[in-house]
Amino acid sequence: MNGMNENLITYTTPEAVGVHSEKIEKFIKRLEDKQLATHSLILARGNQIFFEHYWEPFHREFQHRMYSVSKSFVSLAIGFLEQDGKINLDDPISKYFAKELEHQKDENMHNQTIRHMLMMCTAKSDWGWFGAKAPDRVQHYFNNPREASRPSGTVFEYDSSGSFVLGALVERITGMPFMDYLHEKMLREIGVSEEAYCLKCPGGHSWGDSAVLMRTIDLFRVARFVLNGGKWNGRQILNEAYIKAATSKQVDNNYFNMNTWNTQGYGYLFWRTYQDSFFFNGMGSQYAVCVPHKDLIMVINSDNQGKDTLRSLIMDSFFELIVDGANENALPENVATQTSLKEYTKGLKLLVQPGQAHSEWENRVNGVTWHMNKNPMGITKFCITFDGDKGCFVYTNEQGDKEIFFGMGHNEFGVFPQEGYSADVGSEDAPGNFYKCAASAAWTEESKLQIMVQIIDRYFGNMTMTFGFKDGEVGVFMHKTAECFLDEYQGYGHGEGKKEGSDILWI
């Protein structure tokens, strides 16, 4: 099953590489049953892809935000700097950022090494940057005022901004965006699209801890390169010793003695998982899982932010159904199960709001204007209208009049009406910028409507708006899960309703 020294990526059936088609179908059904928001999935053994699918509206050429998968790309860039003799992993970070550390009195921050930062064993807890509005995120990192500190290299604590600084280190030394550097060093050679890139942070540095965008097939190629030990088409591009160290357990991260998918140790910006395997890990369930002893790779893109208790389902099910069931030799072709898998998956689309498409309350609330008491969302009034299997939520907030079109039991695709969320630079307001979204709705109780909005752009996020109706009144609850936007759509509210053109409360 080992095609590790060939550049050519080919396609085959699951049975040809020792995997049962019905187990793939069972794996996907398990994710669907738990209402995970999957966007794309690739399964491969060696260089042979035996399953690839995209949930509409996602497609093969879509440049997907990879979130913290990006950190593993920073690790590869650091590996190339070390290979070229530009850095030593045991160099203190102060060697390269002395000016930024001038006013930092904590010697532990001065002394932390590149290796320690790769291991997430830094000196201080990340003090956040989204709300700080600092003009330079690198300087913001080194200004960390927290008193609590420890010698770096001693304990694991996830430090996203530390990995961002390592990306900035790559750019400081090379004089180019870190993804341009990786294109030059290896991405181009292994066939990754030239369009793969990274968003920026304040100060002009690449958002290397969270904002690489590329196709799902591109991430597969990078995962294949790493599982190959840094080799492609017979050429050793990045030395195997660094790849081995980066994907091996460098530090324990199991503080609560749990044998779970993400407590198996940590390498150099790579996570360890079951069966001596490793993976690239993004917060919305963007995973590239590499299983060396079976030569298997799973690449999945999703947006399961806010569903942390279910994220383990993907990994646990992959190992149970795909990895453990993979035979060393080919299986007999099974046309019936292959056809069943094909028929099941061809109809899969982006997650929609579960519930009933209609309720007798639909006519009772259709077109009613609800005047809101003061609430955290700043919504002064709203109206919901229904037209067959579609609807529209019209509301007024501090930006003015807004509307969101939604489908009943299906997604309507459009533009989310809140203006000014970040665009090319994270945390910076971008006047005139809007995000693409999908919106669906359903009646979760006879008198309760829930609208789900999924942001599907260079930024991913999701929110639900719940409306519980009673005679003449409505209770509203809005909840969002997103990195640094949708903050206006959180909290509870109370409203009273009346038909347009009437002073009489609706009853």
C-alpha cells in the first residue's frame, strides 16, 4: 500500500486498498446523524485517494480557511530555516526580536527558545489580541503584562500567538510572506495551488497561527509530503530528522489523565493522536490525520465551532471504522456497497437547521412586527415573513435595517447583512465588507422558530436565533460561535407584537 516516493496522486476504489466501502458510509452517516457541519472529505492510502467528496456548496477548487492547521505550516517553514542554517532551534527568541522585548521585564520571555515555542511550552499564557486593537500583533505578544510566568520548556500550554510569532520570525529572516517562502521551498514542487495564501494580522505579518487558505486537495498533498518524511518524487526536500521530531511526542499534554484523541502528546506545532499517529488540527474540525503504520490519511474540512464535545467523534470514528478495519491487502471489489456509498453521498449538502418545516404558528406570526425592549443585540424591532418553503428575517439594529433570507429545511445562500467585519487583516474593521452565508430555519417546537446562519467565507462562524412566541409576546435568544465577529448577535431579548398599520397588540 506504500506509494511514498511517487509524485503522482491517483484514484481508486476503497476495496482496492483494503478498506470496506460500507465502513466509509457508516463513518459519514455517523457524522451526519450528530449534525456535524462537514464541508469536504478525502481518504487516501499511499498516494491513492479512495474517497473524495464535497458537501454543496463546497467544491474541489474552494480555498478553505484552515484555522490552526496553519500552525503546522509554520512548523515546516521553521524546519526549512533550520535546514538552511538560518536558525538554531535552541536560539532564544530574543536573538531575533530584541527591540520588541526592550520593555519586557520577564526574563522567561527573553529566554524562551524557538524549540520551546514550537512545543507550546512558552513562558506566559496568551493574553489575547482580537479586542486589543494593537497596531502590531508581534509587539503586542512581547508586551504581555501577565505576572504569572514559568521557565519556558517546562510545561505545555496552548499558545496560539507564540506560533504566530514564529511565522513572523520566518518572514523577518526571509523577507517574504511565509506562504510565499513555503511555495518556493516545497509547495510548488508537490503540486499545491499557487492560489494558496494566508491572511494578515495588524503590523503586516501573516496570520500564521490561523489563516492559511487552500484547497482540501492541497492540504492532502502537504499531509502526504509530511507522512513521506519530507520526500516527494524521490527527492528529500525537507530533512527527515526535522519531520520526525516535529511529528513525534515532544511534550506531554495530558493533564487530566484522559486517553482521548487530543491528549496523546504534542510535537512541533503538530498534534499527536491514537496509534502513534499525528495530525494537523484546526478549531472547526479541519484535520489532516496521518497514520504511519497503515499509510492512511484523512483530510476533512468542517465548521464545528461550538461543538467541541462532538469533535472527538470524527477522530474516534475514523480510527474505529477506517483505520482498524483497513486490511494490508486488497479486498474483493464490492459493487453493491460502492454504489450504496456513491448514492448516499451524492445528495449530501451543507448542514441545515433540524426541525419541522411548518407549524400552525407560522400564519399567526407571519408579517407581525415585534418591538423589542432594550437588549444586548441592539435590535429595536423585527419581522419574520414566510413564503412557502422560504422566509425572511427583517430587523433593525444600530447599523440600520437588515434582512436575512432563509430556507425552511434547506439553505438559502446570500450575504450576511452586518457590515465591516475583518477582511484581509484579522481584527481590523473593514468598512463595506460583508461575508457570504447560508441560512436555514425550522420549528423546533410548535411555537418556537430557530434560524441557523453559517458564515462560509474566508472567515467561518455560525449562529442561531431562537424565537419563542406566545400571545402578543416573543422571547429571543441569540448565540454565536465565531473567532472575532458576530458579537452583536448574542443574548436574550423580549418583544411585543402588532400588525403593521395597527396600534393594537397582536393576539
